[in-house]
Amino acid sequence: MTALRQRKASKGKDPGLDAQSLRCDLVADVPVKPASGTSWCSVLCVVTGATVGVSLGLLCCIYVATLHENDLWFSNIKEVEREISFRTECGLYYSYYKQMLRAPSIQEGLYELINDNTTESKRTINILQRMNIYQEVLLSILYRILPIQDYLEPVYFYIYTVFALQAVYVLALFLTSWMLSDSWLAGALTGVWYILNRIDTTRVEFTISLRENWSLPFFALQVTAITCYLRPQLRPTHQRVVLWLVFVCTFCFCLTWQFNQFILLVQALLIFTLDALDFLTVTSLYLVQVVSLLCVWLLQFCNSMILGSLVLSFIVAVLFIKHFQTGLKTGGIVVRVAKLALHAFLVLTLTFIINYSAKKILQLRSDEHIFKFIKAKFGLGATRDFDASLYLCEEAFGLLPLDTFERLANTLLVYPYLCTLSVLLIVLALAALFNLRYPPKQTNKQTNKQTNMRPDVAYNLLHTVFFGLLALSTMRMKYLWTGHMCAFAAFGVCGKEVWALCLRVIHCNTKLRLVRYSVPIVVLAFLYYKFWPKLMEEISELREFYDPDTVELMTWISSKTPKRAVFAGSMQLLAGIKLCTGRVLTNHPHYEDQALRERTRQVYQVYACQSAEEVHRLLRSVGTDYIVLEDSICYERRHSRGCRLRDLLDLANGHIMDGPGENDPDLVPASHPRFCQAIKTGEPPYSTFFTRVFQNKTFYVYKRNKEKTL
């Protein structure tokens, strides 16, 4: 893995801190042709590193699986309790895996998914087109054809696969750090940091079916493959092989998560930045993204949301402008900066023109709620839009809390990360100025001769910067950042670049190899001493799943209602009802559809100030037989005033909110009491339209009376 390198010794010169000396340690060194025969030391290093990487991946897999078992006592609870543990949208995705297994054949199971009439009442939708559930389809097929039914339950095959992907995730981060630093100790430090910072690097143990838990391991593999592709000493033949790996990983990532287009947009932006500053010229990476998205588009039955994505519009704009804007990288530094500014303006303008036109032609509105959320989040206008407000009021979509950095500092992760980031950003800025001042006369496919920073280092540097900014703005996106943060910090601890500059600054003659090998060993020893007892204590804590009210509700629905009964309620609860009982739903948590969002707002009027007649009309329009009301929503205290679900509905309806506090002057008092509270009186007109058929301490179920005339 470690190529032999040679450097020219500078005789009679004092190594100063000018720009050239700061850049020199990041220059792609010319590899010296190795001696004939294979070095046994190199082979031993590779074998040892691979063994450590695989071991850390398996350790992470076993660790999260143990936490999941100990938290729920999963192996000892009833089937209905296991299914209830798949909360919110996790239950919806897992229900399709269960549905495929219960189908008489694979063909019939696929037909039921393509012509689904149970997920949304009075509609027939194509689940494979609407949602990213090919992983559930593949797992159900594998479970059918593999000889494992006698000793492995379907649910364990599912969750063990997701936990195994965590091993892949850790191994990908391990390899990225190893390639950047040329030391497998960096990979070991990466894996240890990932496990110790589990709270901030993954949430797989309690949100197993979330799409990100399927996709992020493939995204990490893609970053690893890109890092390998950009290595200076890679041969053209190897480049083509690695580029195929980039494509496969990008395709798997896109296929397993509906938000793939936004992640690829960030990645395309950082590639565009590196290209503009002459750190690399890799059109092939753009093409990989486009081909991956188009393949997913075909598999998802021509899902228009993909064609209308910003990333496709951006890549088309970049390639088009780049083709016609010749002479972009010629002239002095002032001319080049002006050309780059014009280039960026033209690309962004054309991107929005293409995207706007595509959405108009396709009549696409599936993702407009995301842009409304982004607009409101960054203060570009207040909004009472119900869909955007749902995101704004969720903690996961808020700013990254400061206590995140306290936890990361506790494991010593923040300190080397910030040091590495600061030093390399300075080097990147100096190298960018050098490239702009002395434009390359000729370039090759991967990097030009004037670039004074390794392309793989430059890519990973901007990767952590761009996704770090995304994580700071939206907490849920931190899982895209913190894993790579571990790899980048470990690269700083074990790599030659940062240590060489630091030692030069303090005029220390200590051998570089001694420092970059001894420091990570000391850090690993400290982490073991401090955290190993805590890990042992954590995995020894035993809990048990306990949710008797939900179990009682699901049991009642399964035994007391028709199999084709239609249920309305909160998105989160309905996902569980579909999984546990198989009943028909009015709405569900997969929110990327305009018609579904409108239907959800109609169903949620049961928590607004509406008349019994109006609620009955709305529920009848979507075919509702039963409505499930939850006190935790009707009397919500989790959110502050203005962010409670009933407040969002009141604002959207133009009504004054409950409780003490200010209201906008254009809001008016509601003319009817809150439905979810008033219906409990059992008095007309509520008793005329609805009949209570079930209740416990948490849930109230009402049957909609199907009167002949209103």
C-alpha cells in the first residue's frame, strides 16, 4: 500500500514557512520504481491492516446488535411487540418486507407492490415508484431462496443485514483514512472513534429501517472509491476499475434513499469547486452521478422527482457551460477570478432555468415542501405552510446542538479534527492562489502538474467542510458528517502532511515516522483506558420493551375490525397499524407526494377547531371507516406554543392558537371547539357522526357512522 518515495534534499537552505514550503508536503510525490520482488514487510502491513479493519467492522456490528437486543429484549417479546418497535416510517418500510414474504410467490408479491391499494385508501399506487424499498424486495427474495428459514426468523434476517451494513460502513471509513495517511493505524483510530461516538455517528440500533441506515454505508464506500480514484500514483487501468466501483456504490446509495439527490448535489458542488480551482478535472465523476440517477429513475418506473432534481440540472449546466466557455483557465489572477465568477453565475443561472423548466414540463410538485422548509429556515420569509412548519418544528431539522461538540471532544475527536482542518484549509487556500496565478499549460484526466495539493486530500478536505456546514444547519444531516469526521481526524493524527508542517513550525528535528506512529498508539491506549469499562457497562444494561396501550390497540384492530377497514390518524401511528394489522390507511409518513401531503392535512383536521360535520365530510372523502385519536397529540406538551401540531393547524386555518401568548393580528377565533376534545363528550352532533368503539389510556377509536343522509 505504501509506495516508495524520494525527495530532493535542500542543502544550505533554512526551511522557512513561505507558501512553497507549506505546499511541498502535499505535493504528489513521484513514486520510485520498487525493487524486484515483493516486500514481506509491505505484505504483512496490508494483512495486518485488513485484519484490524474487518475486526473493527464486526465489533461495531456486534455492538449495535447487542444494544438493540438489550434495550428491547427483542428475542423474548411477542411478534406484535417486535413490530411495534419499528416506530414511525420504519414500520412502513418493514411492512413491505413482511408483505413480500406473505405473498404466495415472488411474482405476486411484486404485482401487489406495483398495484398497491392498501397504503392509501381509494387510490392504487406503485410502491416501487413512490418509495425506495428495493432493499426490502431484495431481502425478501433472498430469504425465500436461501436455506435459512428453519433457523433464522425473517425479522432477524432483516435486522442482521442492516447491522452488517454498519460493519461495511466502518470498513469503508477505515480504508479512506488508511489511503489518505498511508497508515492502517489511522483506520484503527477511525473505527474506534466511530464506535465511541455512536450517539453522533449512527442511530441504527433504534431506527433500523430508516433509509439512511441502508444508504450511508454505500455513500461511505463511494467516498472511499473516489479517494482511491484520485490517488496520484493510480494507473489508468486501475482508474477504470475503481471508477466502476464508484458507479456501483453511487447507484446503491441512490437506490436506497429518497434524499439522494440533495446529497449528490452537495457532492457535485464540491467537485465543481475543486475543478474551478484546478485541483482536479474529473468529468467522469459527474457522469457517474448522472448515470446512477438515471438507472434509479428507470428502476423506479420513471419517477419524475429524479428528473426534476437540482443535481441533474446542475450537472447539465456545468457540462454545457464548460463546453462553450473556452479559455476559462487562461490569463492573470484578476482575469481568472473574474472568469470564475462569471462561470459560477452562468452555471447557477442555467441550473435554475433548467430545473424550473423541467418541473413545469413534468408538473412536478413532490419536493416543493423541502424548498419551502429551506426558504423559511434561512429566514427568507415567514411561513404558515403546514408542511414546511412540520419540518421547522422538529428538533432533528434544527441547528446542530452545541452539546454535540462536547461529546465529540470527550473522545478527543474534535481537537485533531479542527487542527487538521485549519492547517489544510490554509494549504488549500495557498495552493488555490498558486493555481490561479500560474494557470496550467496542459492537463491530464485526473490532475494537472501545477496542482500543489494531492487531489484525494483536497477532495476529502472539501467533503468534510461542505457536509460539516450541512450538519451545522440541520441536525439530522450530522450522520453524513460525523463518520467522515472520524476518518479525517485520524488522517490528521497519522498522516505525514500535518505533522511535517507542525514540526517545521517549531523547528523540531524529531523523526516524522516516530511521531506519526507513536501519537495514534498513545491516543488509542487512552481511549481504551477511559472508555472500555463504560462500553462494558453499557452493553450489560438490560431493559425490556413495554408499550401495553399500543399492543392492546393493535390486538383489538386485528381481531375486531374488517380486514379491508380504512383507518385514519397520525402518520406515525398509521405506519404501525399497517405493519401490525395490514389494514388500509388514509395517509402515511412517506411525505414526498403532493396529493398525500394535502390528504394528511385534511385528516389532521381532527386535531383542529372544526365542526363535526366538516370532519365527517373530510374523512368520508378519503374513505375512512375508523379514526384513531391520541391524547399525546390533542394535549401535546412536547413542543412549545407555536410548534404543537394543533398550533400548526390553527395557523394554517387562520385561527388563534390555544393558551397564553401572542397571535398575529390577522388571526381570528375559531367558531368551533377543538374536535379531538369535543368528541369525547359524546353529545350531538358528534354522537350523530361518530361512535366510540375502543379506548384505553392513550388511544380513542371512533367509527364513522355511514348515515344515509346528512
